[in-house]
Amino acid sequence: MHEREFRAFVLIAETGRMDVAARKLGYSQPAITYQVKRLEESLGYKLFTRHPTGARLTGDGRMILPSVRAVLLLIDSMRDAQGSRSGEDRDLERSA
């Protein structure tokens, strides 16, 4: 499982559309479809039901959505902390 798969999953869940998620993430629609397929294979169950007007979360998809959001929040906060830490390191180097 990869961060990009999680981000695609959340955006599709929020928009209900793979094409919109692909556009917002800067991917092609086949790339987004592939990412969702990989995530589904890793988890062992379907996350969306596809239909002509978009994609709807399955029960399993609804169940894991809060956890995936929490993982992405954690990843983002670790990046923010690293960015702050890097700034502190630069400040220490300048004062030395």
C-alpha cells in the first residue's frame, strides 16, 4: 500500500468520480484506476462499485475511509514536522 493509492482512494470517495480525482491529483484516469485496483488487491476486497456516473464506496470502503484519512493526516504531520525540523537545523548551522 502506498500513499498515492490512499490519496486516490480518499479523493474518489469525496468526489464520487475517478476522472475528477485523476485530474485533481495530476494523473490519468487509467493510472487512478490502477492505483485503486492495487489497493483493493492489497486489502483483499472491493472499495468502490463503479457505475456510468461515477464510483460509490462499498461497505468495506466506508469502513476504512476514516482510517485512511487518519494515515494521510499522520503522513502530512510527519512531513510538516520534518520541514520545521529542517528549518531549525538551518538556523542552528547559521548561528554556529
